[in-house]
Amino acid sequence: MAFMKMSSPHAHRAGDTGDVMKQVILACTPGLIALSYFFGPGSIFNVVIASGFAVAFEAAILKLRNRPIGFYLNDYSAVVTGVLLGLALPPYCPWWIIAIGVGSAIVLAKHLYGGMGYNPFNPAMVGYVVLLISFPLEMTQWASPRPVLEQGQSLVGPLSALGQIWLGIPIDGYSGATPLDLFKQNDSQLVEHFYTAEPLFANARWAGAGWEWVNIGFLLGGGYLLYKRIFTWHTPVSMLAAIFIMSVVFYDGGSSHSGGSPYLHLLSGATMLGAFFIATDPVSSAVSTKGRLIYGAGIGVLVYLIRVWGNYPDAVAFAVLLMNFAAPFIDHYTLPRTYGHSSARRATEKSE
Amino acid sequence: MTRIWSIPGGVHPEENKSQSLQLPLGEIPLPRELVYPLSQHIGAPANAVVTVGDKVLGGQKIAEAKGMISAPIHASTSGTVVAIEDRVLPHPSGMSGPCIVIEADGEDHHVDYVGDENYLQLDRETLIERIRDAGITGMGGAGFPTAVKLNPRADQPIDTLIINGTECEPYITADDILMQTRADEIIKGTELLAHLLGNPDRVVIGIEDNKPAAIEAVGVAAKDSRVEVVSFPTKYPSGGEKQLIQILTGKEVPSGALPASIGIVLQNVGTTVAAYEAVRYGKPLIERITTVVGEALDTQRNIKVRLGTPIQHVLEHHGCHQNKVARLIMGGPMMGFALQESLVPVVKATNCVLVPSKQELPPAPPAQACIRCGMCAEACPASLLPQQMYWYTLAEDYDKLEAHNISDCIECGACSFVCPSNIPLVQYYRSAKGTMRQMAIDKEKSDRSRQRFEFRQERIAKAEAEKEAKRLARKKAAEEAKKKQEAAKASGETAPAGNTKADIVAAAMARAQAKPVSPEEQKAKLERAVISAQGRLDKLQTRLEEAEGEMKDKLAAQIKQAEVKLTEAQKKLDDFKPDAASNNSAPTADDPVAAAIARAQAKMTMAPDEKLRANIESLNKRLQKAEEKLSAAQAQGADTVTALQAGVDKLKEKIATAERELAELGPVASATAAPAEQDAASAAIERAKAKAAAQANMSPEQKLRDQLGAMGARISKAQDKLQQAQADGADTVDALQMGLDKLQAKQEKMREELRVLNPSAPELNDADNATGSTPTSEEAPQIQDAATAAIEKAKAKAAAQASMSPEEKLRDQIESLEKRLQKAQQRLAKAEAEDDDNIDAFRAGVEKTQAKLEQTRAQLENS
Amino acid sequence: MFEYLLNNPFLGALVALVSLALLFGAVLGYAAVQFKVEGDPIVDQIDTLLPQTQCGQCSYPGCRPYAEAIANGDAINKCPPGGQSTINAIADLLDVEAPTLDEEHGEESDVKKVAYIREDECIGCTKCIQACPMDAILGAAKQMHTVIGDECTGCDLCVEPCPVDCIDMIPIETTLGTWKWDKPATSHENILNLIASDRQPVAATQQETSPKEKAQTEDEAA
């Protein structure tokens, strides 16, 4: 009998990249449910529309690049990009904003760099930042969460949501500032007073009505992925730890110049989404465990710096992109110590 | 409880160990044909010691170890060697290699194994020699000769002996069943190895905790021994040599070093039993336990199989469903290699034959893009960064790969196993490692090549320089000779006969010049030269008109040369004319005779008064000297005073006479003294002339005679020597005989010449007699005959030549010269075509021959 | 003085700039002297990267002359025996874009070859010995010659001069010792090959693609 030449190993663990991506999408559900519960169906529309655009863009550009479309769509990476961008965008934003964001993410950030696995920057965050810089007005309008709605006002319904998204029919008075935005504008009141004065905080347990639960939802999803060993704990934990430490150090006892409590920073904005779904994007992050600790901590510190002293209320996208720049540099200095070697080497070191 | 360390990374593939443990250890019938690859271990292939047709018994050595790291091979049953040829090897490449093929006779006779019950009493060397002779190699998969491992360097004391019962690969249970069934022998073998390694402090058997039965059995057997049995959590690849060392000792084997460098030796349990059997029972390694497993088989179990059994035979006895087989793997699913051919045999390192179905181990799905998820890095037991190495392999960046320690990859396959994109990472590393190995070899070779090339360049340059130096030296010598010759020519009359001091070349030239050539002759010669040069020039010019291209340039150059020659010839002629006119009788000679003549003639032509004055002067000088001597003698009171006084007086008188004569002569030349002087001079001239004539007369014949005599003496000497050599039986006889023959031939030639000169020369007969009396008397007549024939021929030739008119002679010469020229030109053309080094020499030769030819032609024309 | 300069901004700027220029010039000059790097001469480094076949296909009489030529600005893609890997290495060293091999000077062959003299046909002319830049041919006039296979670089130079054409260039056979795994021709690469700018030389990939992998590609295409 004659057989084929094959290299070992012959056994293989079940699951492929597509499965990994599907797990990531699945892990987004708690966060998405929380978003929908507190802000209406906007985020669901966002996610669906963004995913649709992502697949369409991916297919189009694969066609253009003369690649097998089915093979590459099967890895679900485009869907993940769409879902993450959809989660990050404000609910009820017009469809063309989503289209531009997804287009930038898939075409600019991913395929112009060589496609899956070759992109140095997180595609979803590139798309988000393009939108944030280009359309600051649309990007900072966030729906008001359920607890702070005034008497008689209800959440945006699906129909009016679709009207706003596709036809540009404005919905009245649905939007307000995000907790981080609000907190940033405070420069005269003590934190304690400020919290009781603002309904967004007054109706919340830790860090802004609705937002805290959205973040807890993403935290749960992240926990699931960790349990599934989709990624290692290093990046999210070091990122959250860095934010925590920064906010404790600069809490300032709740004065009018306070940087905000650790609760506020950990449980509002895109902190948990960023920690578990954005910063863990393996393609654009550092590779070794030590490197990932540094990478995560870098993101955490940058997030805090930009939130408190920068111009933008939230900063996950910028922080992640900035650390994407630094990832190769981190890799260079964080090669693990190999078995049988007394110390780690540098990536450029010549033979001993 | 013994401390256990953990290793980084690792994976948990499905164990699949139960299938093969359902049935007890089995056996299969002997195959008809057994195949023994000569290279089934790490190191040099063994050397076959049987030939086709030999009958062999089981256990008989059929191939011996070649070199230090090698192992012998033994027949595993009785039969006949039917072939020693290339067969497909159990190797991932699927390549063929030399194998001994034995046809079993089915009787399974074995040699008598000589064991030793008290083997522990034997000394270490003997024991290790027995293990080496038994052909035992590592049976866990790598196949490193065991005896080498048991013989660590003296500066590396061994403090730990680890017996590897880990068997971490899925499916394989060969070691498991061995430990379950032969625990006692494992312990005895372990103690033997410990004994051989100088009783290390720690002797430990490491077993993964998924083999409780084996742990139990070995634990019981080891109860009363110092052997420690350690179990540890199951994780692939904890059975790797380096990993097991880390688990059991916490130490790491330094990169690129052997475990012995940190005082550890590690052996597989199977090897341990084999070593024990070799020493205790004298049984060589001819069979082993192999797991035969996989869903494509009806029977899955462990079998005791003879080495050399074709896997096809094994499969046939386990109910293999060919259509179900996804692949055929030797070894486990993680590190085993896929065989391309089922006819390959079971070898010493075959611990498993895995025949999975397509559902069991499906073919790898197509690889997707690497998403740098880092799962591979988590799984890597060597703490490498597999994904980075993958990228660098793709980019062929071997410097980076080196920096990422790719050489420390143990190819365990954990990274490929976990890769969600199904990238065959291990194959990438293997190919990169192979390329890097090849590059290292190439680099070494290219360095060596550079060295060789540079050495060659140097050598050629040196040779060239030497050649050039020689050429320069020759040129210089020629120039000097030319200068001297010109100087001699210029000072033709007064040149002293001091040429003996000049170098040989110059002397020869001078002699040539000294030949008494009449001015007329010389003039004629020069004129001829001019004419021939002109002729040549004309000829070349006509050819130039016809010629084209490259040829034209060549011809133009030749014309230029010819022109130069022509002007030279003409100048010489012009120089010669006034010379000849002014000094008719002046010979250009400077050999002693001619010199003497010249001096005498010079004296003759001197004016008488001048001569007198010179005389007076010299006389005055003599007087002065004599007076000095006289005064000295007077002061000492010697008795020579009177004699001296007389001398002085005489001299004074002479001076006075001379002065008187001079006064008499006055302004007019005196005729009285001159004639006397003139007479003396002419007498001298006469004498010299006579001498020269005499020399000229006697020379050729006389010379030849002299030479002939000398030759005769040499021949007789040579004959003596030859005789002695023959008597002694020396091996120089041939050489001497050859020398003698040569001498005799020479003698013959001389005699011929002499005969031409003087047919009645008495030496001829003498010589003939001498030849006749040579000890090699049988040859003598022949020689004599030959000699006479030659003499006859020479005589005829001489006669013919004599009868020939000078014209004919010249024609003859021209003909032969033409032939030579033709030949020379051919050679030159060939040399030019091939760009030979000797081209210059050839060209010079052609030119010389041409010149000679032209000269002869001119002579012919003149005559 | 200082005031004067303040009152004449042009002069002040001039003085400031000139003194700055002098200062930086001095610093740079000091640095150049103090931290001078004594590197290998570039020619040596290039020479080490060349394959040392001395084949002359680059039109220079040996590898070192070509290394010198490269150092003087000649193209780095004239070495067929070294092939793309040598070009890449030199490009890396010189920090330039790696061009592809200039086919004018010959093609890169996948298999290494060595010269082999059919010994019964050799007439002992020594021409090949003189041609061999490596001194890798043994023999004497009128005696049979033979090639030292280990020293032969496969440069081809001995084939042409042989008057009886008894020299063959035979590929070096892979042995168990030199065999290595091929780089897997993954579907990934095959897909890359679909677009023109990514395509690799067809011959090279076809050889590397084993039947199974070909089948895979077909599967994907389907």
C-alpha cells in the first residue's frame, strides 16, 4: 500500500479560526442584551447592519483581490469586526455612518494591509476613530438609558429607530450625554454633590445608569471567553488593573477636580468591551505573555490619561490604536526565555 | 513524596490508550521475508558482514557497527540472505537505502546465547561492550546507540539516572504493557544501568499517572530496591527527554548540550529491558514490543514482533481494512511519521504502528491565515514563540529564526495541534531547520572554496611572477651580450684578449664574430639580408592589399617588423662600407692569435722616434728602480751590491745610447732601428699564424678522436658497473643497461662522424673491437651489424653529399627547412587557437625557421 | 555689545546662527572622531555572502571581483548560483530593495550540480584542470582526471574546455543525511498565487506541491 507524505502531528484539536470567532460573537450577547435593554433596539440594528456591511465589503474586496470568497468569509473575522463596531457605535446612528465606519475598517485597516492576519491595527477601532474624527456630532449623541427617562417617555421603538437610521427621520429628545462626558464637564462640584445632582448618576448603583450593566454584560462575555481559553487573561486583566490603579491614584478624594472613581472608570464607557473584545484582538496585539501584560497596561494607562486630561470623553479606541503601534516594539523586547537558555534573547540578537 | 516540577505549555490530546490494552501481548507468525535497514539508529550506518546466499541463524550478527556512534544488526530468525539492496526505508522522506533481506526458513533456529548470571561481577567495559554488541539502541523512538549513552565523558559525573516510562503520546501502550508484564526485569535492568553509570545518587522511573497498572507493577517490583517510582500528571509532551528531566529534577538541559552535561542519563524502559537481556542472557536486540492500533484494524493490541518484519505482514495479521486507512503512521499521532509504503520493516525504534481511519485522524483541513492568537505559544513546552517563527519561516528570515531559538524546538507538534488555523507549523520549522542546516554547510563549503580559490590565485600569480622574472633575466642577459658584442666590434683592433672573463654567452658571440670573415663576404651577407628583407616586405605588402580585417592588422604589424629589419640591415651595410674601406686588413678578431697579430701590427706601424722615446722612458724607470735597490743593498751591506752596481751602470749606458739615437733621429723618421723592430714583429706574426693554421688543421679529427677515446673509457666503466649490478641482482640493472646502450649509440655516432672525416682512422677498428668484447656478447654481433650498417649509410650519405653540388645542397636544405616551417606554423596556429601558454615560444620558433629559410634561399640565389 | 546686538536683529541673528553652527560642527566632529566605527570593509562582507563558485556568470573573474564591483555600485542580481537568497542577503546588507535575479546572467537552478568526468573517455589533456577555479580536478597530462565531488562548486567552467566532452554536470542526489522537509505549500500560498503580483515562479511551487496538497487546492477551488 502506498500513502501520502505528511508531516506530524497527525492529530489536531477540534475547532478552527471560524469557531474562535463564533465564540467571540456569542460572548458579545450579554453586553448586547444589556445595551438593548437600557437603550432600546438601536444597538441590535447597529450590529446587524454593521455585520451585513462588513460581509459585503469583505466579499467585494476579496472578489477584487481575486481570492476565494467562501474560504475567507468562513473565518467569520469580518462578522466579528462588524459586530464590534456596531456595539461601539451610538445607537440609532444613520446607516451611512455605519457604512463608512465598516468600510474603513474592512478596506482600509484590513485588506489594504494584506487581509486577515496582516493588519497592524484593530480594524473595528480604525473604523470607529475615522468616524469619531469625521462626524463628532453624530458620534457623541448617545441615547438616554431607560432609568433616566422622564415620565411618559419610552424607549425608541423599532420603527422609529429604522426611520432614523435609514431615512434620517429625527427622533425627538432621545439622546443625552454619556456618564464620562458628563463627568468631564464637571469642574465645580464635589463628586458627591455631582452624583446626586445628575439623574444619570443618581439612578445608578456605581457608575452611570445603564452603563454599568452594559459593562458588566461585557465582563461576563469576557469571562466566558477566558473560560473557553479563546485568549489569555494577560491583556484584559493588566488593562483593567492599570485603569484601576490610575483612578485610585488620581481619585483625589472626590474633589471637584477628581479624575473619577474607579467604579466610574471600570464600569462606564467602553472599558469592558475594550478590555475583553478589542484589546484581546490577537492580530494587532503583542504576542508573548509578558508582552501582553505590558500591552494591556499601556492601554489602561492611555485610556485613563485621555479620559481625564484629553479632549475626548472616552479613549479606548485611541488607546488601543496607540498600543497597536507599540506592539512590535514590545514584542522585540519580550521574547520568552526558551528552555535550556539562561536568559531571554532579543529578537534581533545574532547567534551567541 | 518526591517533588515534581511542571513544564510550561503542553497539550492534552485524546489519549486513546485503551484500545490496544484490551488484548494481552500477542505474537504473529514469522514473515517469509525480513528486511534489515543498515541504518536504523542515529549515527553511521552499519556495515554488512554477510553476503548474498549466506545462511544465517537467529541472533547472528549480520552487520557490524561502523565507528563510535553506530550499532550492529542481528538476524531475528534463521534463513538465507537473498539480497543486500536498496529498499524503501521507514523514514519520513520515503527514500530508499541499503537493506539486508533475509528469507526465513521457518525453522527459527537461533545461535546459542551465552548469558552470565553474575553479570554484576563483570567489569564495566565488558558490560558496555556486550550492550554495544547486542545492537541496543534507544527504543523510545530516536534510536540513539545505548552503549554510547552509558559511556559519558569522564568530566561529567552522572548523579541521576532516569528511566522513561512516560509514554506520553496518544495511542501507544508498548511501554505500558512492558511495565505491566516485565516489571522485575525493568528493575533489574535499571540496577544494571545504574551500576554501569557508577551508581548515581538518584535512580528514578517516571511514569505518567494515566497508567495506574504499570505504576502498581513497577512499584511492587521496586519495593526492595533503591529505584524510586514517580508518577506525575499526564500532559503531552512530558515524555520528551528534556521535559521529563525538567519534571523530575527541575533542571533544564542547556541548549545544544546533552543531558549528561548536567549529570543526567535518561533511558527508555524498553531499552532498559533490552540491555538487561543482552547482559544476562546474551540475547541481542532482535525483537521488540510494538503497539498495533487504529480504527482501520480489526484487532488492536500490542505484539512482540521480530525486527525486520514488514509492516504489511503485521497489518495482514490484524485485519486491516485498506479502504478505511487514512494514513499509516510509524510512532504516535503527535510525533510519528507517515509511511508512504507499507512494505517497510519494523525497526528497533518502531514503538507503534498506527492505522487510523479517516474519521479518527481526518486529513488536515486547509490552513487558514494565522491570526496570531498565541495558542501555539501557550502550548509550546520549550517556551518558544511558534507564530513568530512561522512568520519568519514564511519570510525566510533565518537570522530572526535563529534569534527566536528555532533550534530548541523539539518538534513535538503541540503548536500545530492547537492551531485554530490548521497551519502545519512543525513542517515549517522542519523545513526551516533543514534549510538552515544546509545553509551552514553551504557557508562552510563556500568559505573553503574561497580559500581554495585564493590559494590557487596566489599559486598562479607566483608561477607567473617566476616566469616573468626568468624572462626578464634572459632578456637582460641577451642585451648585455649584445652590448658586449657591439663594444667588442667598436674596439675591434685594440680589444684585449680578456674575454675569458666575460660570460659564456658573450664569449660565444665573440667567437662567432672572431671567425675570420673577409669583408667582402660580410658585405655580401649584409646585402643579401637587405635584399631578403626587402623581398619579404614586398611580399607582405601585396598580401596586405589582399587581406582584410583582423588579418590586415596582423600583416601590418608584420610589415612594420620587416621594415624595421630592413632599415637595420641597410644601416649595418652602410656602417660596414666605410669600415671596410678605412681598415681593409683589420680583423675583428680577439682570440689570442688574432690579438697577438694585432699587437704586433700595432707595434710595426708605430713611428720610430716615438718608439725610442717610449724605450727611454721605460729604461729610465728601470734605472730608478735599480738605483733604489742598490742603495738599499748598500745600506744593508749585502754582497749583491757589486752586481747591482753593474746593472745600474749598464742601464745608464743603454739610456744614453737611446738618447743619442733619438737625437740622431731628430725630426725625421729613422730607418735604422725600425727595420729590426719590424722584423721581430713580422716574425711574431708568422709564428701566430702558423699556430692558428696548425690548430685549424688538426682540430676536427683530433677532437673526435679524443672524444672517442673518452667515450670508450666511459663505456667500459659503464660495462663494469652493469656487470656488478647484474651480479648483485640490484634493481638498477635496467637503468644501467639503458645508460650503456645510450653510450654505445653515441660512440657509434662519433665513429661515423670520424669515418666521414677520415675513413681510414685507426680508432674505428679499435672501437669495433671494443664493442665486440662487451660482456653482453649475444648482442654484440647485432650491434656490430647495426654499426656497420650505419657506417655504410653514413658513408653513402657522405659520398652523396660530396658529389652534390653546393646548389643542390642548398636546395635540399631549403626543402627541409620549408617542411619544418610548415610544421612550426601549424603548431603555432593550434597554439593560437587554444590560447596556449607556449605561444610565444612557438612564434619565436616559426620566425627563426623563416629567417633561416630566407637566408638559405638568398644563398641559393647568390650562388 | 549685547545691547548693540539686540538693537540690530539682523546682526544678532547672524551671530547666533554662526555660533550655533560652529558649536554643532564641533560636537559632530568630536562625535565622528570619538565614536568612529571600524566595520568590516563592505567588500569582505559581500564576498562572504556570495556563493564562492567563482563561475564568472556575473561577468567578473570570480566572486571577490564581483563583490568589489557591487561595492562600487554594480547591480546585486547577477549571481545565478547564489540565487534569490543571496540577492536578498546582499540587499539586506546594503539596505536596498532586493531585485530579482537578472536572467541575462543565467537562471537559478533548484538542484545543485557537480561536475563528473566520464573517466574512460578522458584523454588526459589537463584542460579542465586549468579551467577549474577550485583546484577540484585531479589528474596529470596523459593521465585520467577526476573531480573531487566535495570541492566542486558546480560552476560549469570545466565543461566547455573539454575537447572530448566527457564532463557531465550531474545533480547532487539527496541522501538521508541531506533530506529535509519541504516548506508546506499551504492553501494560503496557493491562494496568494491567484493574483499576479503575489505569484511565485510556477516551476518552483509546482515542484513543492505534493499530490495531496494539489488535491487540497482543487478542493478549495471547487
